[in-house]
Amino acid sequence: MRTLSVETNNKIGQEVTLKGWVNARRNMGKIVFLDLRDRAGIVQVVGVPAELDEASQEKLKTVRPEWVVEIRGVVNARGAKQQNPEMPTGMVEVLAKELKVLAEAEPLPLDLEDEKIGMDVHLDYLPLTLRADKYRAVFKIQAEIVRGFRDYLNTQGFTEIQAPKIVAAAAEGGADVFEVSYLKNKATLAQSPQFYKQIMVGVFERVFAVGNCFRAEQHATTRHLNEFTGLDLEMGMITDHHDVMDLEMAMMRHILNHLDATVSSELKIWKYARPLLPEKVPFMTLREVQQLIKEKTGVDHISEPDLEPSEEKWLGEYAKTIFNSDFIFVTHYPTSKRPMYTYPDEKNPEFTKSFDLLFRGIEITSGGQRHNDYNALVKSMENKGLNPEDFKFYLEAFKYGMPPEGGFGLGLERLTARLLEIDNVKYATLFPRDLNRIDLQISPPEYKQ
């Protein structure tokens, strides 16, 4: 029976069988030390020729990093001077008795732990660089973010749905969509599951979705992607957008606690500092923020429909200093610049009951209250120059009774990058898609034919 690396802590004095990749090899005279990596972590294996049969001795001479091996050995406690408290298995080691090679590997073309590897090289060699401790940690953390998101919403009466990725119309009513030419009817890749999660509020009242979203925006920045993972939810029976904001921050607190409990060692690799999250997260209207920026910096964007990236960064630093919070909501964006389903503020219909959540100076969420009245939604479409006939399927849900509702969309990759304070979202994206790259589109000379 196979033993995983972390299980060796409880098997001192016992014989075990390990299977995994050679993470590193160190020669100390005739003795060879192998760091063996499996899905659970890394454990040190000691190869002493006198303890091995002849065939295993020969294999020990040739085995190198990334070879896949099976090792039978005895778990021993490390000596006091050899213990490594920073490593989950740092108190034990395995004395090898038999070694089998399950798969050989070519010599690595680069040092996986090299901190100076540039973005293009990192992405060109992604099938290898993802094996490095640092980046394995990123995506283990990301997986637990998704699990925390799901777990919390399941406790709050939400039902997970699977929204389609091929849609008949753009949810945002804009032009930044990828067209699908294969089908007889006009279709695009979904910018979000917005229409479908709203429809499903009429079925389940509270729903969420985890899935890919596509934006055909002409950008090449450190914060944008043409394909990203959306964590979306929609909820009925709300009073206003504050109900959605409150739920998001309760969910965020749950996710942070979940990460502490499940991936503390991976967080340590990134020198993670837990975000400041007060009991009540601050919020300001867009115009209040713009007025504040004008007073404090002299920059006058008081009539603009959104914040500049530099202003988001400034506001993030302000929130941390003044409110002791790494999060701040900006609410009440102009009706003219928000999608047609966004609910206007009754006191000032030129602005909406919408919000963006900024985390450490970058927007990670857009959300708000939605129109739930059929006639008001149709009128909003017409005011934006949209033809309600093009949205007939979507409108059916509102014609037959939809409660006051709202929701948000959260970008998984941006959240991951901000949590770990990674400066480029592509490092927090498993296989990035943008204007310049799909896998090996940009490639090193040796890959070119």
C-alpha cells in the first residue's frame, strides 16, 4: 500500500512504499539524499548503497530531478541537528531499501526555483514551472478559495448552477465579445453568467456559479485577461445592494479562515499577510471618492464615470490607513455607464445601487441590485438603445414574477493575485489567455520549427 509523504510523520519505525517525483538530489559522498514530491508534499529519502540491492544501487546512480520513482524504505526520526521545523515532514526521513524507476525525465531546461525567470519564459515552460513549489502553492491556494466560496454559499441556502458559455446576446450589451460562427444563429462566448443566474433566482431564489468568462477587450495589462474564472452569485428577497455587500464580506471572511485552516504552508511560501478585514467594511459613493481624491491630491475627475487604476490604488492605501481595511466598496456608479439590468437609486436615478469592491487597490468584484420589474427592465433596455425583442428569452423570467434581487461577479485570478500580492495576474492564472498568447504562441527559439 502506498504511503503519502505527510503520512510518514506517523509511521516512524515502519516500512513504507512511496511514489512520486524527485524534487531534488543531493550527493554527500556515497550517500544520496532525494527530496521526493507527491500530491501531499515532500519527504526526504536517504539512499545508502549498502542498504540497497544491486539493481537499486545502479538506479540510484542515475536518478535525477523529475524522474518518477517508487521507493520502499523505513521511516526514521531525524537527528536533532538535521530536523527542519519549517517543513511538514522535517522531523522524519526515509531510509531507502529498494528503488524502482517508473518514468525517466530529460534534464530540466531551467532551474524551477530560479526567482529571476521572466514572464515569457515562465509561461513558455508552464508545464514545468507549475511544478515549482512557489507556483504549485498558488494553485493549491486558488483551489481552496473556490472550495471556500462553495462551502460558504452552500451553508447560506444557495444552489450551484451550470450556466452556458455560448449565449445569444452579450450580457453587458457591449461589443467586447467573442463571436461564435459555427452556429446558425448569432452567438457569442459568455462574458458572464449574468442572465442565467438572474433567471434562476426565479427558480431557486439563491444561486451561484463557478465558470469561465470571456472578454474580447483589446488590452495587454498586468490585471486583464481575455478568459478568466468568475465566482458569481445572485440572490432574491433583498432590501437593496447592501444585503449583497454584507453577504460578500461574510463570504470573504469565511474564505480567509478556510485558507488559514487548509493551506497555511502554501501561504507561508508567499510570505502571506492576512488581509485587514474589519467587522464593517467601509463604503463610499463614487462621487464621494472623487471629491476626496480632489481634496487630497488635486486631481479633478469629479465628473468621470469610473476610477482610474491609479485612483483605485490611492483609495486602497487610504482605506488601509484610515479604516484599517484592505477592502473598500465604491457604490453608486452612473446609470449611463452600468448595464441595463442595474437598479437606479430612487433618490437620484442618475446613479445606480451598484458597487465595485476594491481589494488592496484593485477592483475584484462588480455587483449591485438589479431591476426585478419587467416594465422597468424593458424601459432600461430601450433607454440604452437595446431592442427588448433580442432579450425575449431573458425577459420571460421577469414577466412572471421576480423578487427584488442582486448579486456580484468576482474574478478568481485577481483575488488570488491580490491575496498573495502578485504583481501580474497571469502568475495567478493556470493557463493564461490574452492578446499575445495561447500556450506556446510566444515560444523560445528551440520550440520554433
